[in-house]
Amino acid sequence: HYTADTSMAFSSVAHICRDVNNGWLLRNLHANGASFFFICIYLHIGRGMYYGSYLFKETWNIGVILLFLVMATAFVGYVLPWGQMSFWGATVITNLLSAAPYIGTELVQWIWGGF
């Protein structure tokens, strides 16, 4: 049912949702499960901030790296299979870097090669 071809990506998902038994349920569980996963991560971070776990620098920094890796994996898994969304997604994600004080704008321009 699924095809990795970017020109058929939308059609294959539409086929799964419409023509496969309980395909709509599979799509909804997948989307809501992913959202719930990130909610759990944010709650875990909030708990760590409440109890002062950020004072354990090495452990906290490893957690931040793991958070970035999870977010990058979600980005690759969501955006790249959808060829029509990759440019939009990359623009949105990289423009988040512009929030970094002093160097944000230069970072975005460096990543995009001067644009």
C-alpha cells in the first residue's frame, strides 16, 4: 500500500486512509501518538526544571542533545517523504534559528547559502 516514491506519497496515504480497512484509524493513531510522545517529552523536561535537574550539567546537556536528535528524527520522518512539503518544512525549521540573539539571522543566511 505504501510507496516511497515522492510523486506518489500523497496518493498512497490517501489510498491507505480510504481503501484499507481501518486505515483512517491507523493515520489518527499515528498522528496523535506522535503528538502525545512529544507532550510526554515536554512534561519530562518541565519536571526536570521544577526539581532542579539542570544543575547536573552533564546529564542535562545529554538530555538536550537527545531532544534535538528526537526533533531532527521527527523532522526527517515527516518532511522528507513528502516532497511537496520539504522546502516549506526546511524554511520553517531553519527560520527558528533566527530567534537566537545576535547570531540568528546570520545562522539562517549561512545555512541557506546567503538567502
